[in-house]
Amino acid sequence: MEYKTSEIKAEMRKTVYAAQEHLAIVINDELLDVIIDEEYPEENFLGLIPTLLPVIPSREEQDLVWERFKPEPGKPKMVPVLMCPEDLDLSCTTLIIKVIDFGEYIIWEKFGMDISGANGYPQSLGSRVEWLKKIKPMYFKKEQYMEMLEAFRQLQ
């Protein structure tokens, strides 16, 4: 099956609250936080930064992010993708994406805000999510998705 795909890449950009440019997730030439904010301007998602940036102090949280971003065919994952730039951890505002590895494609099926709470944290991330239903699924070619991940990995 052929999907209508979006272009995903990692690119140096300045987000609204950042003092300087940093690597950001860009979809069809638009920042991911901007795409989400356009649908939910009242939620203050503008300025959230990628969880893949090497700024999270907790090694356990860093490892969780990378493990969940890594595609596994047939195994949907709840991936923490954007986080609050002030706290630089996953306990504040964290946006979750339900990600499915579907052969040559990666599908971002659903977007939502984590509401799991502290019980079992950080492994519990994504166990309770308030879904953002205005955001439609996104389809990416796996090769391009892996290039985006590799750009962030090079920062480690």
C-alpha cells in the first residue's frame, strides 16, 4: 500500500522561547510545535522542544525517549516527542505520539498530552493520554524518519 507521506527532517531552527537555534523536528517545512499550536492555540504548545535534544538530565528519561523512538515493526509505541523548554524533563508538559512502524513507513497515528502522573514515572509515560483529535495522522517514509533520528543522535 502506498501512503501520502509528509516530509520529516531535523533542522536548526529558533523556537519561540529559545535563546538560540537548536535542532528541531520539521514537517513539510513547518516546526512540529507550530503545527500543533495552530490547532490548539489555547494550550500553550508553542515553544515545546524535541525530547531528542541532549538536554534531559536524567539518563533514565533519555534512554526511554530513544527506546521509544526506535521503530519496531508491528509494535505501536507511545513516544514522548515534545517537552517543556523550562524544566527540560518529561514530568512537565509532554506531548505523546502513538507511532506505528509499518514496513517502509512510519505512521504518527495520534497526538496527545501525557496525563499519566507520577505513578510509575517515567515508564508510565503514555499510559494515560488526552488525545488531540484535531491533529490528523502523519505518514513518513521510514528512511527519511531514520535520517531525522540520526541527526539528533549525532548530538549525543
